[in-house]
Amino acid sequence: LLVCLGIAASRPPADTHKNLKVLPKNISHDDLDKIMDEWKDALGVKCNFCHAPQKDNPRKIDYASDEKAEKNITREMFKMTGRINKKFFHYKKTAENPVPPVSCVTCHNGKAHPEGPKAPAEKKEGTN
């Protein structure tokens, strides 16, 4: 119970979200938490992977800060998956179809940095 209260106390109150650039400015606290939880799970990370510590209290997170490059990378990836889903899958979120075909987990699979394609094996001299 104390852990839950500590986590709740470290998050901004509803309607005080600052510096939202790709998510709706009027997003509810619950919806924002749900999205952040999905992203954390997809990458197997914690909040501090994208969010910088507060300058005056490094034990707390400055959710509005753009100090960490990972936060802007996440924004670009979010826009990229949206474009892919729209262009190639003609995806439109509905109650019957809430899960997009491509999301963070598609490539990340719980890893902070997804594996790229394997390099082809080098040929040995004298073989084709």
C-alpha cells in the first residue's frame, strides 16, 4: 500500500500534464498511464528510461523534461507506427478493433533496443 501511495504522489495530478507533443493535450490521467504502461512493457523499461530526474530532487522524475533523447525518439516512433498502421493497414481504432497491427512491441518485444536483421554469414575464400 505504501508503495502505491508513493507512486501516486510522484505523478502529476490530473489536467496538469505538461509538454505533450504527440498525445492529446486533454488526455485523461488514466489514459496517459495506460499508454505509458504499454510503452514500458513493450520496451521492458521503467519511467526513467525516457524521463529525466528533477534537477532539484534527482530521486523524482521530471515528466515534462525533454532532456533525454529517448523521449523524443519515442515520440518519433509513435508517429512512425501511426503512419505505418494508416498507410499499410488502413487501421482506424474502434471499439471492435482497439489494437493496432503495428505497435512498439512489434519490434521491441520487451527489449529497450530491438534487434536488427542478422548480417549475412561471410563467405570463405574458395566457396560460392
